[in-house]
Amino acid sequence: MTKENQKPTHHDVMPSMANFLSDLWFEGEFREQPDYLNEIFKRILETELGDDKDLRSKMMECIKTSEMLAEALEPFSDKQIQKACLKTLTA
């Protein structure tokens, strides 16, 4: 059976998360993302487009998710995160 035909299992979750964090690692300062989103969304909210309640709700959810990620990774150094991702990917 080829990989495309296989259904993902719960065992696929952690390697996928490790890939995500590893990719995020190379994208820049992920710890700063909540601040970046706040700045972007604050400027949008000052426009007519920002009056859309659905859009406001989605923006708040993005900020919340980004803050949760930053908080979850905050106790760890960049090197520890990278090491954990590599270990998970090779397991």
C-alpha cells in the first residue's frame, strides 16, 4: 500500500507536530508572533474592514493560538526545541 492510500493514525501526530515546529524554527522569531499578529490586527481593526465581527473573531482566535504556542515553548531554549524535534522525527 502506498503512503497516499494509508490513513493517518494517532502515531502520525507527534512526527507531524515535530515537522511543524522544525519548519517554524526556520521561519524566524516564532516567539514574537503574538506581538506581530497584535500589531497587524490592530491596524486592520482601525479600518472599515475591521468592523466585520466574523473577521474580528478569527483574528482573536489566531492571536490566542499564537500566544498558546509561544507560552508552551517559552520555558525551552531554541536548542532544546530543535533537539526535541529531531529526536521525534528520527524515532
